[in-house]
Amino acid sequence: MQNKLFFIAVGMIIVGVSMLIMSLAPVRAIIQQLPEGTVRSRWKTLSVLILMFIGGYTLYAFLSLQASIYSLTGLVVPGIFLGGAIFVYLICSLSLTTARDLQQMYILEQETITDPLMGIYNRRYLEKRLTEESLRASRYEQPFSIFLLDIDRFKTINDTYGHPLGDIVLKKLAKAIVGSVREVDVVIRYGGEEILVILPNTTMEHAVELAERLRLNIAETRMIEPDPYKGRPAIHITVSIGVSGYRFADGWDNSSRVVERADKALYEAKERGRNRVVSSENDTDSC
């Protein structure tokens, strides 16, 4: 009987240690996916605790085997160790599976709201963010502004150099805009070559200043390098920008009206000769 209990206890110990060693694999995978910070440090601490648990479990098994003191009641401690090891393995494995599922969901969500050509947000994301900013503005009286940007005579580039080159121009334009605005600002492809930028907690005055700096930066940026073999010169572009903001003085405003005013300002910029910034308040016109 004692021999049978002895082998049962040894089996529990081997399985328990094995489960704890297996737990280290998902923990390591989670640590590799996490950026430096508090959460990653805690997972590292957990891996150290698991190693300590393995050491203590192994030491207990060695001492018990040396003493050969296994009886029916002596299976309680190995059984508890085994249950704890199984629990640790299940928690670590489920954590890794959950993390991967959440990451996959995030990737799929990003794909649905990202424009595949320009790499910025698409029209589907626009309404959600504009609604959020309008609610925040009305509730907390925090200003927010937008500007709507359009490439001047973009059709000429497509007709002259072809759509593949036009696509490169759109990609570089998106990159230039993202690099010129703040991280909190939201850059969205509004349609065709039109791009809308949401500027949280930004007054109209500052929005116009940012739009003007962006206009000058784009005009100075070489979108396509010259190709002497094809006789193609360097390609530069200019943009027209309409700026609008949430109006507190109206008593009630909404995102649709903000976009509508920006669109009218953009149209006015085009009418005035392009390559300029026009504010919906008609108090700023720079070129």
C-alpha cells in the first residue's frame, strides 16, 4: 500500500513540476508582447514566483522522498501542490490566449477604420470621433476645431503622370500631415484627395495657424523625385484648406455644422485662387 501511495505522490510531484514549467512559456510570450512598464514588470515578477514555486516544490519532493514518509494523509500536500500548479498553468495559458484574441480584435478594428492607401483613418471613423468631440465641447466647454484640406489640381497629376504616381503623392501627403500635427489630432481621409483633421481642445485661431504652417510645409515638400531618364521633373503640390470650429456662442452646435462650415471655407479657398487657408469665421485669409 505504501509503495502504491509513494508512486502516486511521485506522479503528482512530476506532473505538478511539469505544469509549472509549462506555465513559463505563455508568461514569456506575454512579456515579449508587452512594452516596458508596470504591467510587464508584474509579469516578470510572476515568472520569478513560478520559478521559486518550482524550486520549493522540488525541494519538498526531494526531502519527502528521502524520508519515504508517504501515507494516505501524506498525499494531501502533493495534491495541493498539483492543484496549484494546474491553476497557475490554466491562468497563464488563458491570459496569453485572451491577449492574442484582444490583439487580433484590435487589428481587425483598425483595418475597418483605416484607409488602405494613405494609412490614415477612413470616413467610417469620422462620425464617431466628431460626435465625441462635439459632446465633449458642449459638456465641458472645451474648444475643438477641424480643417478640411484638398490638393489643388490633383487631376492634372493623375492625367499627366498616371494614377500610380498619384497614389504615391497621396501617401506622402498623408505622411506629411501626420508628421505636422499633434498625436492627439485625428487625420482622416474624407474622400478622394480630401483630408479632414480633427483638432481637440484647439481654438479657431490656433487651428488657422496650424493649417497655414501645414500649407507652407506641403508646398515646400518634394512629393516625387525627378526622373531624368523619363524626362519627368520633381513633383510638388499645393493645397487649399478650410478651417472651422465648434461655436459656443450659438448656444447649440453639432459636428455636421462644423464640417459643413469647413467645406464652405474650402470651397471659398478654391474660388479665391487655391493654395490658401480660409476660416469659416471670415476673419482669416492667408496665402
